[in-house]
Amino acid sequence: MSEQFEQLERPVVKELDDILGKPFHVLNDGFIRVIDYMGNDSSIVQAARVSYGRGTKKRHQDRGLIRYLMRHDHTTPFEMCEIKLHVRVPMDAWRQWIRHRTANVNEYSTRYSVAIDATQTTEPQAWRLQGTINVQGSEGVLDKEKGKELTRKERELHDLSRRIYNERIELGVAREQARKDLPLCTYTEAYWKIDLHNLLRFLRLRMDEHAQYEIRSYAKIIGEEIVSRWVPLTWEAFTDYRLKGQYLSFHDKEIIKALIAGDKEKAVQLAEQFGFIKYKEGKLTMNIERLELEDKLKELGLNAPWHE
Amino acid sequence: MSEQFEQLERPVVKELDDILGKPFHVLNDGFIRVIDYMGNDSSIVQAARVSYGRGTKKRHQDRGLIRYLMRHDHTTPFEMCEIKLHVRVPMDAWRQWIRHRTANVNEYSTRYSVAIDATQTTEPQAWRLQGTINVQGSEGVLDKEKGKELTRKERELHDLSRRIYNERIELGVAREQARKDLPLCTYTEAYWKIDLHNLLRFLRLRMDEHAQYEIRSYAKIIGEEIVSRWVPLTWEAFTDYRLKGQYLSFHDKEIIKALIAGDKEKAVQLAEQFGFIKYKEGKLTMNIERLELEDKLKELGLNAPWHE
Amino acid sequence: MSEQFEQLERPVVKELDDILGKPFHVLNDGFIRVIDYMGNDSSIVQAARVSYGRGTKKRHQDRGLIRYLMRHDHTTPFEMCEIKLHVRVPMDAWRQWIRHRTANVNEYSTRYSVAIDATQTTEPQAWRLQGTINVQGSEGVLDKEKGKELTRKERELHDLSRRIYNERIELGVAREQARKDLPLCTYTEAYWKIDLHNLLRFLRLRMDEHAQYEIRSYAKIIGEEIVSRWVPLTWEAFTDYRLKGQYLSFHDKEIIKALIAGDKEKAVQLAEQFGFIKYKEGKLTMNIERLELEDKLKELGLNAPWHE
Amino acid sequence: MSEQFEQLERPVVKELDDILGKPFHVLNDGFIRVIDYMGNDSSIVQAARVSYGRGTKKRHQDRGLIRYLMRHDHTTPFEMCEIKLHVRVPMDAWRQWIRHRTANVNEYSTRYSVAIDATQTTEPQAWRLQGTINVQGSEGVLDKEKGKELTRKERELHDLSRRIYNERIELGVAREQARKDLPLCTYTEAYWKIDLHNLLRFLRLRMDEHAQYEIRSYAKIIGEEIVSRWVPLTWEAFTDYRLKGQYLSFHDKEIIKALIAGDKEKAVQLAEQFGFIKYKEGKLTMNIERLELEDKLKELGLNAPWHE
């Protein structure tokens, strides 16, 4: 083995070093802090080039290679970067967060220690209404007068819960049991460590407009304030291909093709054949896949011919 | 390839088929139901024998082979069995449960649906006291008179939380937000699917006496009622080697060896050298590792010489 | 809890039971056998409905729900199905196979047992030529006369390797060391168990035309012969959305939109701005992302305006 | 939230920085290089203390806390450290290596690039003999004269394989196919990134005397040269508790207890009852669990009473 290896230094990202440990505030009392990181955009390129071998080293420029990897779901090189965050999050949002299994976690233990004395509170104008199309989400807000009343009662409930918790602790009840009636919105803290590939999956799901407001607030900051500083080329590719991209199914493609060819009749016929269009008592029935396709058509400047 | 393969049938465990779908009740309103399973003790043996190859097929009997695998942490054959449970658990216990990442999970969504109207309630004599040696656990219970008062207030808090939740729902607040102040002990439900190896790891941690009472109650039933029926040979080996086994560190072994040789002086000297024994103002200071060793000595019928 | 639970039976898939244990032959001496499975299309629906709660049970029909889950990457319900295969594969293809980490594996051990006496052999007309555009793949085949010669030498090398292996074994050399010079194409066997979600990821990557011929041969059989029988609704959705679908990046969409609007000039301008089009000495330089876009345009019946 | 957070710097381990990029040579042509790392002993403590909460911060000293975590299998804080290695390994050893699924990997691709022209070669005195008790391992070596002959033939086979590979490449055969007959001992390279907890699991299995010589050679260097420099407190605890520790089953303990109490008769009786002792035609039959117990007895200075 004639190869010569030089002494290395750890890759440094100055933009991230500058904010190391600094809290980004989220919600009324949450935060995200970057504690440590491993690697940068170049580490992704370096790992990808091991796969491609030394011979092809110069063929790609870094940016082009990172975009290629992103486009083609060649995910392993992105796993070569790692980040560690310290977060403070309402337990209710943490319940969703922790579902991402490919991460390392140390959470504040309310068995060892007294529960953090902070809850997520809601401003009078911030009570969101139940979604009607997106049945799991929310749309619009409650009128402020009613909101005021809800906010007042929220505070009373928080106060009562805490008094009861404190009373139990003072009576000597085990912390692991005393906590049982704390509200779900009580803050917890955790160290959370994850590789870049899995972090991007987290962001794709949790920055999505269908994600719940609370976790979306965290995801946006992780993406826009942290990942964008850490690996700017990757962030750019992720934005182009994942956040702003669009998936077309075989059915979508067939209908779009017919529309591009100017054949509206065929497009409608295909939509019927694919089950997107059904009529009940002369009226078009609701079909989620068709509604989604209509959004995709709009994005491409096409009209849904069944509405004409 | 001259090998002949016969038509197969799926392995069946009659003892488990008999209870499929039947709820085992846990806590005041929880349950565990077996929904489905894959494999049995023979499947473990079958998988292990692929590793050992056909030539050595007769060398081990099934029971001996399973015990060998368990003893030597040859874990992959145990991954060849899989089980699916339907569970109803207080969210607070579910928070611990879900930390076992190597499982498949579908949880009841309180974004889609109204939260389950049930909470874990506490009997007056069931308020546990904070542990003093085991600082994360509990020891003994609160006296019943004080307990009565706590139970009364617990009920009031549950009622108030639910009234507030219902009021929000009626005003049209999004379910994802309305739930934010439900108590941690509100029940949730989930389908939980896991392979046998990872299930045994779950059981080892959660059947342990240091595990919290609530999750231990679930773990005990999974182990004693379900796994014992499903894979009796594996359950027996697990009990012998994991639940009732004991780990000795290098330090433990050296001290035990000295005691067996009858050399108490050396044992004490080693304990000092290993940092197990320290004196402060003439008194032995508290040292967790030494306390743990003392328990191990007791199990072997030996006395800790530093107490003589 | 007033809920009544009935006795359950394990879901059965007759089409799969019929072929349980039966080998599907692959390559010259490989096979795939289904050993066991858990769940079916209904199990996916069942798990998804736990998430959606009982209240919304009737809203979706099974097929519609499965398609919705597939389209929106709601992957956890697909994890509720599990399958176990027995496979015989050349080690070289197995090296790629095993990179899918989310599976349970027991492989034939050539430390315990004598290595399987079978290798992947190549017919004279089956020597594939190095790809030129797809630099990691192959295109076309070598002429048969040259192929004959390569096939002859392949056989000689296999024979020699085996003779040397056998000689070592007879001299008493440890099996773990004797095997060191076996060719990469020596067959190995394994039990391989994986959940449906991760199996579909495997299939998407390994059924792709860029996947190597050998592993693609296995993937096609798993998909078309096994998954299609096991979970037909899922297989249909997977085919529509994953195998025959198409991803559009933000850049792709902008250019397509301009073309649909009939504004070729703008489309070219955007392509330049996005870096898809560069000229060197008056000639369009090679750009992979542009070539990929051209394929997408073709699929939609659009022409690349920069070629006009 | 009144808490003040200070600007952080990334933890540095000077001893590791000093060797960053420097190859440790392994076998005839392999190496291990540290490329990057995240965290150190203090990061483990920091993460553990999030769990314990701020209130108990001073209770443990770092070393004591790390030992406690190791002893009690509190593994998550060790996951907070991460290391990235660049390794060159014979594919045959890599096959074992890659079975550790919880790692990130980018391997040199012999589809993209010409295969590395290096194989693991064997010195005449280094041909190991098949194990008899440890049927998967090796014991002793072949006599040197016979070894010379094997070494000569090994070289011939390596040369022939390479000539055939090169001939295929020159004829234009796809690299993905040309490689099919390379010997298993051909070197590959990879970037391998893993967290400390999973690395320790790797080391426990692969530093074990039952592990194959080749991978053990790599594991020893990772442990003794790299982990020992990186996280010295963790390495010390790992050595005491994992490498030099011993596990006693319930059965082991019962027999040892009887022996310590001086009751040999009972010990023998228990051994019979547990199935450790069986006689066939007046002779003690071979029983692996008993042989293992005998080793444990020896370590504690006890004699197996059934041999007296």
C-alpha cells in the first residue's frame, strides 16, 4: 500500500460554531440549542467519493454531486453528518418528535427530578379551529372573546395541576407518580442527536403544512436557522427537491399528458377510469386523490377539465 | 441443486391461538391483547441451524440450542419470531414504552379523533413514597388518610380537565390543540409489533424491580402470560439467564475469589483499592457499587468482611 | 371499559399459503422461498384505523385508505405486516442485499459448516458490457465468441478455487480461514425477515433498472410473485405510486409550467438560470439533471426546447 | 425562563486529534484511520445529567457516573458520542463487520470503480487449524512445510483471479460483473460511522477470543488504540465490566452457593438436576454449559466437585 495519508483536522463550520450553545426561542418557553456537530457539506462529498472510488474523483463538482445524491435518494452519504441539539419542548409535541426512531435521545427524567415548572400557554387569539378538509389539522382561529375565556381557564387548570403536583411532592409521594396528572403541555428537555439524512426526513414531515403548529415551529427553526448554516449546499438541494418538489403518480402523469396534448375528453375519461371522478345524484363526489391532483394541475398552470 | 423442499405450513402455537384477541386487564382501565404472531420455539432453532449449516443438524437438541443461544447472546435467531399486541396504556407509561425504538407502532391519534375518555386513577392506599436509596423509584406507601385526600383531589382534577377539553371541542377548537391540557395519565391505545429478541430486552428492563410500577404491570403480563405461552423454551432460558442471573464485574470477581479463599483481609484491601470502601470521620461512606456487591455476596452466601 | 373484544384468528392469505416453502428459482442455482408471514392488506387498514380512531371507521374503503397511506408516505401501517424468506444468493449480490439494515437475518455460516458447493456461472452470451451513460451499470453484451472464452476460464477458476478450498479442509485448516479465496459469486443461504414497509423500499431500489441484474432478478420475483399474492391492494398502489410514479423538483416544475404555457423562451431561460444548460465552444455540455428532465418531458409528451 | 446559556465550544480530545487521519496498519494490507469524532467522556456525563436533572448535578463524580451507567446498562448516554473511521478490510471480514446494523456506511463501489488490487495473503506459519471444542473457531496452526505449499497455491490463485478480472475489464465487461470471481479476501474500503454504545457492543463481540482472528485484529486496534484515547473513563469501565466481567445464570449461582457453603454433594445434585451432568456407560457426557461453568468456577478458585 503506497498511499500516503496526511494528518487530518476535524471539519469546521464557522457559521455553526458562532451559534453553538445559543438558544433559539420557540413557543412561549421552548428553545433549541446546537450542542455539537460532526461533518459538513464536504464530508458528504468525501463519503460519496469513497463509493465512486478515487478514479472518478474530479468528475463531479461538490454542489452537483450533492444535488445528484439528493435527487436519486442516495441517502447514505448524508448519514455521515451528525448533529446534537438540546431542546425544550411541550411533552405533547415531544410525543410526536420521539416517533422518529433513528435518533439518540436523553430526556429529562421526572422520576429523578422535580418536573420542569413551565407549560405551553395559549394567547386568546391563538385558539385554532378544527380543520374540515384536513380532518387532522386546524384552520383559522376562534374569535378572541371566546379565546379569552379559554385562556383564563387554561391558566386556572395549569395552576391547579401544579398545586396538586407540589402538594404530592411535599407529602413525600414518589416523583414518578406525583407527575401523573401534569398537563400534556408541560415542558420537557432533551438532548437529541441525529444524522443529517434522518434529520431531513424529520424536517420533510414536520415542516409540512399538515404538521401540527407546535412541532412545525421547532422544525422550521432547525431547518432555516440551523441546517441552512451547517450544510448550505445540502439545504439548497433539499429545498429544491423535497420541500418544493412534487410527486406524480402514474395516474397523475397519464391525465396531465392528455391535458398537455389538449385532449380534455380523454383526461376526464382517464380520471373516471382511475376512480377520481364519481357522480352521486348528478353531483361530483368528494375524492381526496382528485383534490390533490387538482392542486398539482394548478401548480403547472393546468385546469381540471371536469370543472369546466 | 438437488435439494427437495416440501410444502410448508405456518407454525402454530395453540396456547396463543386460544387467547388471540382476549384482553388481559392491567391497571384500572388498561389492557393487552395479542393480535398476531409469527413463529415459535422451533422457528428459532430453524434459523440458528441455517447458520450452523445442515451438517451439524443433530448435534443439539432444541432446548439445549435455545439455551446456548440465550447464554451467549446469539440474538439473531430470536429476531425470527414476531408478535403484535394491541395495548391500552396511560400516556405517562407509554412515554417510557415508546423509548424502545426497535418496534413498529400505530398509536391512536388525538388529532383525528376525540381523546379516549379514561384516566389512570389512584386508590387511597396506592400513593407510593419517594425512594431514598433508589432515588428514581418508590418505597412504601402514604398513610391511607392522606391518600384519601389525594385521591379526592385527583378525581376533581380529572373532571375539570375533561370538562375543559369538552368545552374546547364544543367551541370548535382543533382536537390537536384541545388535548394540550389533558393529564399525562390519560389512556392511549396502540398496535405494537416487535421481534422476540427486542421484546426480551424490553422485558428485562421493564420487569426489573427498578422499573416504574405502571409499566412493570404491563411487562409482567406480557412475560408471564404471553411469552411463556408463545415460546416456552425461550421463556425458561430467559428466566434462568436474564431475570434470575447475575453479572459480576472484574472487581466483583476478585473480591469474591479472595473471600472464597478465606482471605478477608485481602478482600477488604481489594475493596479499598477499587474505591468501594472509603471512610469519612471514621465512618464508611455510602458507595453504590459496594452496596450492589453486598447484594451479590448475600446471594452467594458470603458476608461482606468490611461489616465484621 | 365497556368494549367487547371477540376471539380473533390470525389473518390468512390463501394465495401465499399455497406456495409456502416452494422455491422460486433465480439465476443458475439460487432460490427464494416464503417461510412465514404476518398480516395482510386488512392488517394495514386495521392499524391505520387505530390511528384514526373508531369514530372515522367507515369513512374510507380499504383500497382507498391503502392508496392514501402509500401516496402520503404514511409508512407505519405497512410495518404491521411481516414476511420471512429463505433465500439462496451469490455472496456478491448478498453484499448489496444486506445493506438494507432494517431486516432480521440468519445467514449460513461458513465458519461452522463447509461452504456451499455452488457458484454463479455465466453463459457465453451473458457477459454484460460496461455502461457509458450509467457509469455504474451495464449496457448490451459481449460478442458470443469472446464470451465463450470468458465462460471457459470462469469454469476453470471456479474448479481451481474449489480444489484449493477442499485441499485446505482436508489438511485440517479452519473453515473460517479455508474459505478466504472462494470467489465472490459463491452461493450463500439465509433466512431474511422484514416488514412490508421496508420490503417495499428494498423493492423500489432493487427492482429499478439501475440495480444490478443479479439482485434485480431476486427483487422482481419477490415483488411480482410474492408481494402481489400477499397484499394485492398494497402491491397495486405501490406499482402506481412508486414503480411508475415520477418526482418533479421545483426546477422541473417551473420549466414544465413555462412549456405548458407555450413560452419556450422562458423555459430555456429558466434552464440556463438553473444551470441545466451550459455551452462550451458552441456546444451544449453534458448535464445529468437536464438529461433526466428530458426523460420526464418525454413522458408528459413535451419537447425539450433547447434541442429545437 | 431565566436560565442563562453560554456560548459553547465543541468538546476536543487532544489525544485523538493527534492521530486524526493516521493509519493504524492491520493484517498485510489493511488499515484503520479516525476521520472525525463527536463528544468525549464529559458528553456522556452531560447527557446523563439531563436525565437526572439539574438538582442532582453534584451527586456523582464523572468517573463514578460513567461506571454506574456502564454497570446498569444505561446505554443512551453513550449514544451521545460518535466516531467516523476509514477502514480497509478484506471483504470476508467486512461481511461480518457489516452485520452490525446500527452504523452508517459508505463502501468503495466496485460497480463504479476498478476493484482494489490487494488481497489478504497468508504466511506459511499462519494457516490455522479447525477448532474441536469451539467448532466455529480455530486452534493451533498447520505445520510450516504444509503451510508453505498452501501459501504458494494461494498466491497462484490470487494471480490467476486478478488476471481473469483484468482480462474481463479490458474486454469491456461491466465492472459489476467482472468482479464476480474475485476471492473473498480482496480488500475493500469504507467510511464507517457509529455511536459509542454500538461501537462497544461491536467490540465486546469482536474482541472476544471466539471472534475470528481477522476481525479481532481490527477490533483490538479500535478498542486499545482508539477508544482508549477517545473516552478513557468509558474504556476503563468497559474493560472492568464487559471485557473482564462474567455472567452467572441462576443455575450457576445455585451451584456456586452450594460449593461456598462446602456442600459438594448438593452441588453435584443440583448439577444433575439442571442437566449439566449426565452419564453414559459410566462416563460423564460432554455438556457445553457444564464446561462453561467449570471455567467460571476456576476463575473464582473453586473446583468442580464432579471431577473429584
